[in-house]
Amino acid sequence: MSLVKSRDTKPELVVRRLVHSMGYRFRLHRTDLPGKPDIVFPGRKAIVMVNGCFWHGHDCKRGARQPKANSEYWKAKVSRNVSRDARVVEALNLAGWRVLTVWECDLTDLASLRGKLHQFLERTTTRSDPTLQP
């Protein structure tokens, strides 16, 4: 597992290139924020997390597959990752940041992903905005 990268992964590089080509500028892996988010837009108070489907337990075909060898270990490992991700997103939201998770499987349709990113980044309201609460 030492060969598994936590930053500068292929999906992350694809998303970074896409966002940069759209004209947005960002910071990478801010260590002062919970979870060291992948892509940070400080002026927009927005964060894009790029997650691998298997490693973060996505409900797509790739994320649902289970290794045959040492399956209990992997089930627990992915479960811990999912729990940690939820805690990190909650901490970021409480700190006033908006968070978008881009899954590895989202990269199959870059046009759709471009639209999703644009819509997320152009939205200026935050979760803590009282007008959004019922």
C-alpha cells in the first residue's frame, strides 16, 4: 500500500486540469484545513475533493466490488475511510466551507463534470446561510 498515492493521483490531475482550463485558480492540499482537501478555492470558500470509488466506498460498480483476499480487512478499511470523509466534510461545513465530492467514475463524462463544477463554483451561498434552512 505504500505505492498508493494520496495526492497528485490521475483523477485529481484530470479535475485540476479541467478546472484550470475553465479559468478558475486554486490552492492544493491546504494543511491548515481538516482533511487536507485536494483543491481549495479560498475566495469562493469552496473545496473540491477528488475520491477514488474503491477507496472511498462509492456506490458505483467499481466502488462496490470487494477483494476476495483479506476481504474483512478491506471492508473495515473502506468503512473507516467513509467515516473519516464524513467527519472531514462536516468539519469543513462547520468552518463555513462548501464541499463538492468528485468521484473517479464522474471522469467518464467530462462535459457533465464541467457543468457540475461550474455550477458549484459559481454558487455563492453557503450551508450556514440562514435563507437555505427550512
